[in-house]
Amino acid sequence: MNAKMACAAALLCSMVLSGISAASYVQINSPYNATLYNGGSIYLGKVGPGQTFYVDVIANTTNSNGTLVEQGWGRLVATGLPAGWVAKNSGLYTNPLVIEVKPAADAANGTYSFNVTAQNLIGNSSGISPVTFTAYVNVTPNVFNLSVSPSSITEVTGEQSNVYVTINNTGVSDNPFEISITGLPGVKIQDLVIALHHTSKRFTYPIAVDTPGVYHANINVQSTSSPAVNKTTQITLVAQANLLSDYSAIGKGAVVFPIIYEPANAVMYLISRLIKAI
């Protein structure tokens, strides 16, 4: 007996022991596990405006006699969507059955609902009645937590340092995020990353600058499907000149050192040119 059949058998046994009459049910597999009967309801979680999320259901169920029917559900359909929302119903006879739902990009914050129906395409002779349940979703841009470490970095110009960006996705969408940075000269790295719903993942983000100085930069994380879903954390980068760049600078611009140092300066500049040529 596979895991799905075992789950269905255990559910049926529980129904019999508790005195509940046999009835068709829906076993939700994602965004999280739940069992629903006709007329039931479920809160799916949080999603950003314009973010896509999925509801998948195991196709197995029981008929009116309590008999387990594999692939009892032939299709999953979403109806009663809020204005501007889009849904893609499941394919036929897949297991699991998956619907895709996308809230309106301009959806205001708040709790919304729509209906999901598991349909039996075999016919009434199967003894399986459709199951419709109501799904609730909270639309909010606050669907992930962001942490960045370290918050302060000291590096030598031209050398790479790593910043570690942790995204804790508390929503139900698996849409990618984009990591970027502002405030550093010449640095325009944009990384596309995925932190699946209800998971936390750490990403390495490399940075480097060529000009000495103290920089206050912003690490930005934004959902690729919803500009409203974004967070920013500031870091400080202290870039120190390396000896080679100091030597190279000697050969540029007006000499400001006393004339007695010119021979030594010329030697240091020559060394820098030779090293770069290697």
C-alpha cells in the first residue's frame, strides 16, 4: 500500500470509529496538508498582490459506500474569484490535481475568498459526489522576512567580499525574488533566487569596489511578480586602498611629494606597471 492509499485508509478508519457516515473528501497536499468535506473552508495563508500560488489535491477519495477510489477526482476547478484575479484549472486525471491562482496586481490588502470544486468525471454510478470548499487568502506585501549579514564589511579595493542574504518566505507563493544593491559605484549585480513558500533560504551575494571610501549601501529584495513585495536592509562597506593601487596612482596627475622622493616614487610606479603586465 503506498502512502496516499494508506492516508485514505486511515482517514476512512477514523470516520468509521467516530461514527461519521462515509462521504467523499478532498485531501489537500499544498500549500499544506488538510482534509475537507463538501461545504468546508480553509485559510491558505498570505500572498502578495500579483503573486501566483498553487493549490494541489490528491486525486484519491472514497465513494458513498466508503470504498477507496483511486483517481476518484478527475478535475479541480476554481470559481467565484475576486475581480481581477485569474485562475488556471487543473488538467484532467492528473495526480495531484493542481490549480494556479493569481490575485490582481492592484489587489488591496485584506482577506479574499474563492471556491474550489473537486469534480468526479466518471458519472453518478461511481457514488462520488463533487466536493466544493471555500478558500481564504490574505493579500499583503508582508510575505517574507529579510536578514543580511554582516552589516559592516572592511575590504581591500578590487577584492570581493560576500554578503549573506536570508529570505524567510512566510507566504504561499513560490515566485522568484530578485536581490540587488544600490549605493556602490559600478556595482549592478542582480540575482534571481527562489525561496519556496514556508521555507527559509540563505544566498551568497558578492560585492567589490575599486575606489577607496566608506559606502552606505542598500541590499534590496523584491518579488519578480509583485513590486509591492520588497524589503531593504542597509550595510556599510569600508574599502581600503591596496598597495598596488597606491603605486599606480603615483604615475597619474601632478607630483605632490618633495622632489627628494621622486626617484623612489618612480621605482614604485614602475613596480606597479610590471606587476600589472604579468
